[in-house]
Amino acid sequence: MSSLSVLPPECLLKPFPVPQRLMLGPGPSNVPARISAAGAQPMLGHLHTETIEIMNQIKSGIQYAFQTKNRVTLAVSGPGHAAMECAIFNSLEPGDKILIAVNGIWGERASEIAERIGAKVNTVETMAGGYLTNEEIEKALNKYRPAVFFLTHGESSTGVVHPIDGIGPLCRKYSCLFLVDSVAALGGAPICMDEQGIDILYTGSQKVLNAPPGTAPISFSERACHKIFNRKTKPISYFLDLNWLANYWGCDDKPVRSYHHTGPVSSFYALRESLAILAETGLENSWKRHKEVAEYFHKGLEQMGLKLFVQDKKARLPTVTTIVAPPGYDWREITGYIMKTFNIEISGGLGPSAGMVLRVGLMGCNSNKANVDKVLEALADALKHCHKSRV
Amino acid sequence: MSSLSVLPPECLLKPFPVPQRLMLGPGPSNVPARISAAGAQPMLGHLHTETIEIMNQIKSGIQYAFQTKNRVTLAVSGPGHAAMECAIFNSLEPGDKILIAVNGIWGERASEIAERIGAKVNTVETMAGGYLTNEEIEKALNKYRPAVFFLTHGESSTGVVHPIDGIGPLCRKYSCLFLVDSVAALGGAPICMDEQGIDILYTGSQKVLNAPPGTAPISFSERACHKIFNRKTKPISYFLDLNWLANYWGCDDKPVRSYHHTGPVSSFYALRESLAILAETGLENSWKRHKEVAEYFHKGLEQMGLKLFVQDKKARLPTVTTIVAPPGYDWREITGYIMKTFNIEISGGLGPSAGMVLRVGLMGCNSNKANVDKVLEALADALKHCHKSRV
């Protein structure tokens, strides 16, 4: 071989320091020093005794956070989208029917994923900012008779927390699995997997849990496992195959954990620490704080003359607030101004709410009144200084 | 809802300190403090200006490490197995033919993944510890006429570095894409993607690069992109769909990077730092050091009376050495003794080499003569103290 044709890039030959920023978008949220420090601990093997103990502790922490006794509880080695694929890939065989509740972007994404693997997808839809009644859900279950029903608990694109009570029993009545995405809500809004009859539940590490993105807690009920472990076909992904993952996480009866893939060991350290913080705080205290801080924020917004996108107070997601984009302004100028002037991230809409809202996340350690005061001040200043057309 | 039925787990209410250990298995390798510190920097948004700049620098770093000018060069948000699925999911449509070279576990895994998505899989096999000649490969290409040919560059289960020269032109002659897994070799054994006519190349972060596991550099040639971006069917995974990933990494012509998934921002910081270290060291210096250190190790092993598993000196992988399991000993006792007595990880075999070998990895910062002396001392001590039956 001749000498190298691609030279070392100049940009890598000098340091790239990362600035500190207040992360009040829909996630990732700020990572407390304690969690960063945990992630920076020495590397261990992905099957070393201590790593397995850490994974066992993560399992216990997820069982607590999800309020479940499910044996098959673990963290996927990837972001929330990998968990979404893990849930759908394992629970559906080609030709299986899935009913998807769509009231924002996450239902749309679940549909896209299920369609790709050859599932038959039906949707039950409502407008952005709204949610479905149990009557509407039962009607759709009765009509489509799906194998799996997908619902987003915290719809971060619209700022809606979807009611969960009563849907688990409906799914049992119609013999389907109840699959819930709680990436944006878990830890910040009440959800109890076992009591509410949820069969598959997942979340992300980078929202209320305040760990870096890259791992995704997930849990499967006995009913879900019964379907999954009796499939006729293998799941489409080896990397996300629950047979392998359950063994790697010690959730099966096999005496030895086989090598499947190399888990993100440092990210597991960080995830353990974030679950430890939740255990110390107490789930009910966390739910209460997120609710109070969100209500304090919503009151402040309304006092400024801003409007909340979600009309029904009960349906407002305590972790991510959607504000109607102030009339006459370009929302991009507002988020850009707040980033530049205050070094605070807030974001615009996503999917069905694109262009219609501003989104502010107050999640985990970021859920406190001091942050609310900061972001209210920043919003007031932005409305004063950004260009406003006549409306 | 009633009060909580699952209580905070006791194990999370006390700290779990992680011990320091010399990681001389087949990976993950030790993470230098500089890389851990980079990963612990403040969290930013996955589409913030600075994050995009870091991703651009990672791209440049991968282009250097891979010796490629490919525009579609990025890091998958998952471990090496996710990159393997990304390569196979995108390059094959259902019914497409893939030819897989099997001389260890990685070819077996690639076969498993390709079969799951409905590709037609043929293999060309050779014994563990061996490699294929270009004549054997050409014969198989001619016989099976695949769309993709898969080869493992660094077969970490057997300790073989597979010759690459001449195979790229053969793949062109038979109009197939040349897909290479270099998870265990990249940075430690010479490979030049463009010059050697490789169409898809991927590696992991946790081997020679010394970053934590959880990201996987990958690159696609123009030929590969032509096939992938003109597919008739969508890739089976949304999370690993190259159309989306290429946009997220700024590898397409679109003016805006759309939200696809939340990248593991902290892991990107760490990966950037690991590529910076490689750029500072120089690829040729890194190759040379790994070769010299491995040869020094192999000489020491032979002086102790131990036998190398790979007969052909040229085919010995400089990053992971396979040693014939010492006759009369239980290999588990040896690795356990060395862990307990010296706090050094070395490992047993994997897949076709299970029970037959000991494996020692000397990768990235771990590739130095001081570590060789340590592991030789540990091995000598183990052979003295572990139980030996008559042979």
C-alpha cells in the first residue's frame, strides 16, 4: 500500500470545549454532575461480575420507576427509537395487526416502524393537542381486533399526557397487548405498569432521568412474553431480539449469560446513577414536583398573555409544555434569541405541531421554580425584542 | 391510583464504585482519562450548532481512520452489532443474495442477520484460524453472483487478520458490493477503504479507538449509496435507515438536518476525542506500534512454551491474540486466576474457538510493551498455580 491519501483532519488537532447550557427543550435535559461522574468511571467488561451487578440494579431501578414486578425488564443499548423498534419488532410477526393511537408524532413513527416489518397497521386518530376517550379506543379495538395496541403516554410534540386508566382492561377484553411509549413522561407523570395493565412500556434515559441519551429502559409483562417467546418467526433484528436481550439481562432461566452484543457499559453506569437519584427522590415526590412546577410555569405564561396549546388542563404534560406560537412573531427568532441572549434551549414544534408552538421541557433536575423564572424572563425579553408584525 | 406497590430498591440507595482494571480481553479496552473527561462534558442538544460541528469532526476523523473520501460517513448510535445491521439492512432488499465469508463468529452473525431480513445467504467457509485465498473468493463470487460480499477483517474469535488486497477489484468484476467488518482491527491493522475498493466498512468505538462502547463508525462508497438510495423497498429498520442517517449526519444535499432520533451526545464527545488521539498519533504509527507490540507478545508467549492458534504469522491479528489453551489446564481457571490475582482481564474463546484458546487484546492505549510484560508475568504465574492434569 502507498502512503496515506487522507491526512489527519486539522479540526481534530485542537480541543473542542463544550459550553454549559440550560437545556429546557424537549430533551435531552441537563445531566447532573453526579451522573456524568458515574459515566466517567473506569471501563469494565460487558459481562464482568460488577457490570452484571450494575445491570441487576438497573433492572430493579426500572421496576421501581415503571412500578412493575416484571421479570423481563432491561435497558436497550440505544436511544428511545431503538426501544420503540424493540417493542414493535418483538411483539409483532409479519401479518399481525397493530392498532396505533395517533395524536402526535410518536404514533406516526410507530406506524412507520410497524409498516416496515409487514404488520397490518390501523390507526385511531385525534387532533394534535387532544387525546382519545376510552370509548373511542374500545370502538377501534372492537373494529380492528389488533394483536397490539400502541399508545403514547407523553406526546412531547403536542404537550399532551394521555390518560391510561381503563385501557389495560380494554386490551385484555379484546385480547391484545397494551404497548405504551412513555419516553417523555416517565418519572414526571404518574404511570403504574402492573396496576394499569400495561404489557410493554419503554422510556428514554435523557428526559426525566437526566442521563445522557443512548439507553432506553423497557419492560415486558408475562402476557407480552407469552406472545413473544412463542413466535413462529424470528424477530427481524438480531440486535433487538428479546430472546437474546432477556438472557443478557439475566431475565430467563438459563444459568449463563451468553455474549450477544457489547452493552454500552459507561452509559449503564450513568443510567444506574439516574435511577438511584429517582429512588432517593421517590417517584411520588417526583410526580408531585413536576406537576407543581409545570402549573407554576403555566400560570406565569398565562399572566404574560401567552396561550397554552393544550386546552384541557388535566391533559397537559407536566414535563413538556406546548405554548401557542405568539401571533405576529417568527417562532425561530424567539428560540434563537433566547439561545443567544440567555444560553437557554427551548424549541419549536415537531411533526403535527411544527410552526404552531414553542416547547419548553422541565424534566428531572430541570423541574424547579428557579428554571421557570429564568425561562419566563427569557420569553418576556424575547417578546419585547423580537420583530413583531401587525396581526 | 393507590400508593406504590414497588418500593425503591435498597441496592440503589448506596453508591456502587467501579474498580480500575487492566482490560486485556477482546474489548472493551481501557478508556483513557482524556476520553472519559470528554464524555463527561455538559449535555447539548442533538441538533445544536456545536453538536453538529462535533459530528462533522467525527466524520472527518472516521474518513481519516478509514482512509476514505466517502461523503456518507457517520457513526451509528449503537454498538458494533447495530452497525452490522445498518450495513446489511440498507444494502440488501428481500431476495437479494449475499455471500458471506465465514472463518469465525462474525461471519456467522452476519449470516443470521441477513437471513432474518429475507436475503438469500450463501457462505464460503474456512476453518477457524484460517483465511480464504482470493482464488477461493473469486470461485464463490462466480458461483453465487451475490449483490453483497461480506468479509471480516479482524476476526476476534480466532485471532485472524484477513488479507484485503485484491478482493475489492474482484467484487467490481462480479458487480457486487464489498462489505467489511473491521470492528476488532480498525486502527490497529492496515486497511484503506478507498484504495482497497471497500464499499461499506464499519468498526466499533471500544476497541483500538478506546472510547466506551455504544457508537459505531461506518462509511458507504458511491457504489453502495447508488444501490441503497435506489432501493425499491424501505429498509426494515427506521432507526438504521441510511436515508435518515445520512441526513442527520449532513451527508446529503438537503439544506436542513431533520430530527430522526436523539443521538448519544456524550458518546459523540468521547468518540470525537478518541479520533483526535488517533489523528495526533498518526494511523501509520498506530499500525506500526500494534504490530511491534503484538510480535513482542508472541515472542514472549513462545518463549514460555505457549502456542499461537494462528499458524501463519502474516495472518495474526495485531489487536487480539489467540493462544492455544494450555493442555492439561481448565482455561476458565486461568482467566479467573489472572483476574483475581492480577486484576487483568483476558478471555477464553468465542464461537468456533470456544474452549480452544485464550484471547488477549492489546488495543489502542493498551498496546504497549509494559502491558505485554504484565500479561506474560500473569500467564506464567497462572500456569504455575492453576491445577494441571496429566496430558
